[in-house]
Amino acid sequence: MTEKQSDHDLTDRKFYRAGEESRFAAEAPERTPQTQHPAYKLAFNDHDFMLRDELRPVRFQLELLKPEMLLDEARVGSTLVMYGSARIPAPEEAQARIDAAKTGDEYEQKVAARLAEKAKYYEEAYKLARLISEKAIIEDGKRQFVVTTGGGPSIMEAGNRGASDAGAESIGLNIVLPHEQAPNGYVTPYLSFQFHYFALRKMHFLLRARAVAVFPGGFGTFDEFFELLTLIQTGKMKPIPILLFGKDFWTRVVDFEAIAEEGTISKQDLDLFHWCETADEAWGHIAEFYELEP
């Protein structure tokens, strides 16, 4: 079809796309004080304008839309989300942590030993991610239970690593922090996202979540875990399997029974999650909930 014929095509686009308009503006030959001033820039090409405080609602929308659109295009139907510490070593690194702490004080040695004890959860996170990725469940033409982590080290790395070793893709939802960091090397590059807003990142963790595995962790893990419990407790989110790994850890740092006995939650709220120690136990709860083959 010639260009002239295209002009009269009922299905032809009549307006130039934003990318084309941006190119036209960049290639415009005339340079004047007016065209060189920042005010003349196309709004979506004006970096300084986009970063103004007044544009925060627009940036919120962009951080909601970008991952959502790319995950749709990647045919991701649902996810297995994995929360956990960024400090627990892989089993092969555990002894090295203990040895390195020998030159420190008693507190440092104690912490190194406790973290090394938790290396087993790195292994279970890896096993769970690999197990569910190898099942390669497809429904409605979309991939189900795609492993999703915060994209960082330790437990997060274990999840992405398990999926990678199973030959599957996995998602990493990273966050900009003041100190330098990068996604772990096992996150699928085109499914690796970076966020400015914690709130939008947490929303993306749960939008597609059909199961959540929670391993021992710090403030971030507590925040994500308790927000998830609250959403289900209050009926804002439908129930999904919540697999809580490490009963010794969690009952030491949080007295769940005491919270119920104080009356600030009901006894039934303690049934919102399942205690787990192994990947097989976790998969058993997921399979039972969704009536899948074990």
C-alpha cells in the first residue's frame, strides 16, 4: 500500500505516536532562545518536570503501570512470593561467616552463629522455588506461581536461584536505597523491576500472589508479613496460603499466642498462616488449598 493510499485507510492511525513526536522535536533544525528553554520541552521528555513534587501522583501511576503492563505481556498469571532476610548466608558461606566473626566481640560472634544456623532456610527457599518452578503450571495460557522476590541477596537470591536452576524465569522487585545495591544475578533481566515507592512495590508483591512464603527476616520482612495478615484478616484480600518458615525463630521474636490472649486479635487469626520447615511441607499446603496434584 502506498503512503497516499494509507492516508485513506479506515484502520490507519491518524495521530503520530509519542515516540515519533519526540523524534520530530529532537530533530527540529531551528534553534532559538524559545526552543532551547526547558519550558519548551515536551512534558514527558522533561526529566526535571517529571521529578517535581507536584508530579508525585503521576509517578505513583507510572510505578503501578510499568510492572503491571510488562508482567501482562510476559503472560504471568500468578506468583509465589518469597519474603525473608537479606543477611542469612547460603549454606556454603555459613562457616566463613563464623570464622570471620572470631576477631570480633562476643555479640558479633553470637550473631554470626545465629545467622549460620539459619542457612538451612536459604536451602529450603531454594528448594521451594525450584520445586514449584519445575511444575511449570499453566492455566488460561498464563504461567502460574512464578517465583517473585525482592530481588536482593540471601533468601531472595535463593528463590530466584531455585527458579533459574529449574530453567524457569523469576521476578525481582528491587527498591532504590541510599546505599549501593543491585539485583541478584538470578533474576530474569526483563522481569527485574526497580521502585522508588515502597507502597507501590508492596502492592505489586501481592497483586498476583497466590501463595506467600515468609522466612526469618528483619523489619522489612515483618512489615510485609504483617501487612499481608492484616489485608486478609480485614477482608481486603481473599485468603491465600501463607507459609511461615522457622517456628523457633518466629515464636522467639513474636508471641502470637500472647497477642490473641490480650484480645487484640482473635484466636482464629492464628490460622491465617501455616508453620513450615521444609519446601515439601509448603508445597503440600499450596497443593491442598488449590486442589492441585501434590
